[in-house]
Amino acid sequence: MRIRLPVFVKVITVDVLFSLLLVVGIFITVRQAVIDGSLEMTTTRLNGVVENLSTTIVREGFSEAVAGSDESMTASVFLHAQTMLRPAIEDIFLVRDGTVIAAVNPDAAGQTVGRSGTAQTMLIDEVTRTGKPAGSVEQRDDIEPRYTYIYPVSGRTLIVFKYSLQAEYHAIEHTVTALLRRLAIALALFFPLLAFTLHRIVSWPVRRLSEAAVQLGTGNFNLDLSIRSGDEFEQLAATFSSMARKIRAGYERYLSPQVVEHWGRDPAAFTLGGSRTTATIMFCDLAGFTAFSSRIETDVLTGFLNRYFSMATEIIFARQGTLDKFLGDGILAVFGAPIPDPRSAEHAFTAGRTLITTFAESLHAWNVELGIADETTVRLRVGLATGDVYSGNVGSELRADFTVIGSVVNLASRLESANKELETDLLADAATAGLLMDVPPGTAHRIRIRGFDEPVEVFSWVFRKKQ
């Protein structure tokens, strides 16, 4: 099972690890610097001590002593006295030609200084060869290291110091403790700043993009990704916002902007299924279109229909209508669904009247633009009916269409056709006419409609100039 962690948690984890590595690095570097400084001071101090001792050793003739001789014994006593005066000195012995001639422990006189190849013998060989003092740190288990310092006295005689670094290492530990305390204070101030910086640089843009993706998935296309980071995140946010606008524009080719907006607020309203509501249905059709289309080329006809449908879609959407579908040269539009509209009848009537007059005004210009010389009269007819409908998405999970179902849909279609017999432009049923305000009254008719048992009361309007 994969454990999913938020980006912010990952950033903080990286931040903590980075801080720990930084502390370890600083600790090691400073600790080594303190050790090096302490050894340098110890070497300087030992130089002064050894110079004084070597002067005394030469003056008293100890450098020429032979192991086991009285001079060797006297020299050993002298060296032992030096360790008593300087507790940090653990051991001192004189060496000539690799043999101890005098030591704090007299029994050590006559012994060799060690096996060939050891660190101590190598250091002795170096001092004998160069004639210059040298030293090295001797690491010991469970206790502080010891500093071995070798100083050339005279000729082939060397004085070897074993110096305890206990005081120095205690000072080092004290310094390190103080350093860690200051580092802890610095990190307490630095860590929140670093976390906030990483959050602003990485976590915040990623979280904004993640939230935007979730919103887009639920149908909210109004994304405001104001990321101004000057890097790839800003470019990604701009691309994401552009994609959302393009998707919205694609939906608005089929649905009104109000419906798309409603979808963004309530995506569940556009799943399969629907609800019953009161709406006004509009059917539009072009009278004389069959004869008109038979006399022109297909590509020219396509250009004509595209202009007609573009004009009609813009007018319908402007009046809060929803484009259900194109039916050849006809149009089915709905007002009041899927978004309820108490003024659906007024909006549908205004859209129908504007469609009729705009089409009549644009027809000649379209014909000239497309090179259509046909003088056949084409006019737009509209049928309106208001009542209860079932509106929603009908189809399958793979493909669904928004549509409306109900008797008023059939009635609107029949009223559009009835315009031909009455020589009118727009026919509306009594339910629609009764909801119209500030509209010139239409002419009342009672006509028989196929599919309806009783005559239907309708009202008609003529908006175009009769040919």
C-alpha cells in the first residue's frame, strides 16, 4: 500500500534533512578547526618547554648518557621531575639511535622505541632525517588522545614527549557544546524561514495547481491561478488557465454561458437523469429552404447555414436560452431549463422576434457575400409553447445529450408548422401569451393541431414585411 504524503510534508521533510546535514557539516568542520587550533597552540607551548629542557639536558651531559649508567639514572630522575611539575606530560624519554637512554621509568632505559613502520618510529626517523621537531596525535580507546612530540636535542639524541590532550579536548567539548547551543538558536530562527521559503517556492504553487485541477474536474472553469513565481510554475499556471478557458469556450458552443456557469456550481445537476420544471420551448424553421438549397452548391449552402446558426445561437444565448439541437435547418431551444427562469416566456418571445427580424435583415447580405443569385424567398418561422417538461441528460455513460421531453415540445413544433397556414411569423400558445408583459397583443386563433383532441387557442404575430 502506497502512502501518499502532501507536497508540503515532503518539502518539510527535505528541509529537516537538509538542516540536519547542515548542522553535522558545520559541527565536523568547526570541531576539526578547534582541534587543529588546539594542537597548534599545544605545539607552540611545547616548543618553549622542550627548548628549555634540551638546554638543560645538553648542559648536564644527559644527551651523551648510556642506558644503565649513572648519567642515565640522573637523567631519568630529572625527566620524572618534569612530569611532576607538568601533569599534562604523561611521559618523557631520551632516544639515541632508536634506543631509550633515559626515561621517567628507569626500567625503560635500554629498550628500543618500537617496531619499524609504526607511527612513532616513522616520526622519529623523520625528525632524525630533517633535524626539525614534529608531532602527531595518538588515538586511544576510551580515553582522550595523546600528542607525541619529538624534538632534536643534539647530534643523534632526541627528546620524546607524550602529552595528554585531556585539557584541550575538554575545551573542545565545551566549545562544541556552546557551538551546538548557538546552532540550535540559529536553526530555531532559520528553519521557519527556510520552511516558509520552500513553501512559497514549491509547495504553494503545487497546491494551487492541484486545487485548480480538482475544480476543473468538477466543472468549474473560472480558474484564477495568479502564480507570479517567474519560473515553470507560472508558465504551467498560465497554460492551465488557458486550457480551462478553451474547455469552457467549447462547452459554450453548445450550451449558454449561464448553463455552463450553473454546471460549474453544481456538477451533479448534469449527471444522467433530470427533473420536471416549467419551461418555454422554441422551434425555429426556415420556410422555403428546400427549394432554396436545391439550387446552390453544398459548400455555399454550408456557409449559409453556418451564418444562420451563428446568428441564432448568439441571440438565444443572449436571452438565457439553451440550445438543445439543430434539426437540419431547424432549431430547438429551451428557456427556463436546466436553470429555472420565471421570465422564460418573455425571453423566448424576445429571442424569437429578434431571430425573425435579424434573419430578414441579414438574408440579402449573406446572399451577396456567398454569391447566391437565387431570388427564392426564405423566411424564418417560430413556434413557442410553455408548460411542464422533463429536462435533463438522456443517453448513456459514454454519450449523453441534454434534452426536454413533454407535450409542450410537440406543441411548439406544431405551432411552428402552423405559421404556414396562417401566414404568420410567430405562433405562441395561450400559456406563453399569458406570461408576456409589455408586448403588443397577438392575434387570437383557435386551430386544430395534429395530436391534440381539442382545438388549441394560439396567438400570432407578424414582424417581417410581407413580400
